[in-house]
Amino acid sequence: MKTTIDLPEELVFEAKRVALARKVTLKNLVERGLLHEIRNPSADPLTPLQSLRGLDASLWSETSADEYVEALRKDW
């Protein structure tokens, strides 16, 4: 069955590189990745707030809140 999935360009380039290095097709790599995730589900992803908890405050020493929000908006 054919389907279309919109993926980030960088992810596709990396996946193609990995498939080439492993001497498998991109289709095979994607199939294996999907099967692995279905059989062994990842832990529930953290919410953004949960991800920020416990971070060392020094990580933010060079970043203002406005700069951080602007960087996030670029990816939306």
C-alpha cells in the first residue's frame, strides 16, 4: 500500500544516509522502524513543561525568554 508522509528534510536525508550505510532500502528502514515502535512503544513523551523541570538554570544564562520564544516560533 502506498501512502504519503510529510517528514522534515533533515530526517529524510539522515534516514537515506543510514539506509545506505546499512545496505537496505529506505522503505525497509522505515518498515523496520515502524515495526519496532509498534512492538516496543517508546515512553510517553514529556510535555514541554515536564521537559523543562529539573534543568540546570545555567542553561538559560545566555538566553532571554524572548529569544527562546522566537526560536520556538520559527519551528511552528
